[in-house]
Amino acid sequence: MTALVIAEHDNVALKPATFNTVTAATQCGGDVHVLVTGHNAAAVAAAAAQIAGVSKVLHVDEDHLAHGIAENVTAQVVALAASYSHVLFAATASGKNIAPRVAAKLDVAQVSDITKVISADTFERPIYAGNAIATVQATDAIKVITVRATGFDAAAPAGQASVAIETVAAVAVSGKTSYLGSEIAKNDRPELTAAKVIVAGGRALGSQEKFNELLTPLADKLGAAIGASRAAVDAGYAPNDWQVGQTGKIVAPQLYIAAGISGAIQHLAGMKDSKVIVAINKDPEAPIFSVADYGLEADLFVAIPELVAAL
């Protein structure tokens, strides 16, 4: 029994979710291999070879794999899948794009968004916005799985001497899909899903100007990423890639500060696994207080500047 983890990277460095996915793979039992597809990504393969628990790295270097186009990566994974009992992806935008294609090509059922490995074929995953946990058993010979990174600790980087890196030939692709370009959002702050501290704001902030005016100084003091509720994003206070929640990003930082966020179910589903949650809201009945470790019932327009001044 051997698991294959599909590494997520930018051809320069591994994305943090890959380390959590390796942990899930090790809990499935057996050996763990990591597949690195890309172009000029030798440094990524070398980093993957040093992750604790990994026994082999497969490296495929080809132009058409440089940008992680789902159709091209799928063809490569499917060509290798017969040798593996488990194929695991991080439950990120990239993983959710590729994994269903792989499952369909292999004619197996995908097990999505797991948060716990019970045994090699049995897993837990949240349903109903995290209000219930389903235990699912996969009977397919090859199990295609997406892993919710917040459910697993990250495997230790450079936790062992480098293991073997095997160069694998790229498979032919249809050529029906090609990369034209991309627009990457520039952000000087930590990546939201990898940040240790997140300051998030809700619709109660009232405007984009107030959102930035109040949260930016606090985030600067704490070295934090900035997040937002769906209501704040829909109102235009913050960009889409800042959204935390079931329809946004799932996060689990060491500290999560929720300012003016009521705590709708879909938002709680994205941040309730945070280690410490601090809620600032003037409504004592706000649902966010039910998951908060510390709650401050106060006017956030007064409380946040005072907090910034105290820091």
C-alpha cells in the first residue's frame, strides 16, 4: 500500500498545504511518494525529498506542466495512479480543480475534504458547513482524496536526509488546453491560508475606507494577514481572495481576530479551527461569541484603535 501526494507549488517552493497533505498520507499507512510536476522545479523536488515521512519523490519536468493546467496534470497523475492505493491532493483551488478529473478518469468516487484518517479506507469529513461530521468508507482500489489542510498538522520540512528523486517522463497531452496568462494579486502580507495571525472584518465596518482604516494598523502591529467575511466582500469592502468561510478560504491560524463579524454558519466553517479566536462585536447575541475564546462586547470603532494604541 503506497500513497501518492500531488505537490502544490509555484515551480520555486512548495505551498504549505502540501506538508499537511503528506501528514494525511502517512496516516493512511504504507509508503508515501510525492509527485512534483512543473518546469525548472528541481528545487521543489529537492524540498519535497526532505519532508518527514516521504520515501520517494517523482519529478516530471516539461513545459506544458509549468502552470499546473488541470488537464495536463491530470493526464500525468492518471498515468501513474495504477501503482498507488491512495492519491491525495490538498483541498485548495488547485487540488479541487484536478482531483475530480483524476477520479473521473479512473472511474472511482472521490473522497472530499477529509479532516481525519480513521483507517486506510475510512475517513471523516465535515458536512452541513461543519455542523456535522460524516464518516465515509471508500471501497475503490484507488482512493482519490482531497485533504483539508487545517485538519492535519504540517509534516516537518527537512525532517530527514534527502530521499531518492526519480525522474519520470512526461506523458503526451491533448493540447486542447493551453496557458495564455494570469493576473496574480500582489500582497505584502502573509498568505491567508498560511498566516499565523489573521485580522478579519465584517460588514459592520461600514465601508471599504473604514475597513482599511481600522484593520490595516492592527494587522501591521501583529504582522497579520487580513481576512473578511462574505458579507464584507459582497459589499465591496475587501477583495474576493480575502474571504474566509465555506465559500472562501479555510484557515486555522494561531490567532484569529474577528472584528464586526456576526458569525454566520458559512463563516464559522472557515475559521472555527483557529487555535485562539478573539471576537469584537457590540451585539452580545452574535453567534461569533459561541466559538470565541475571548469576546469583547464593544464598539469596534473605539475598541480597535485602543487595541492598536496598547500594542
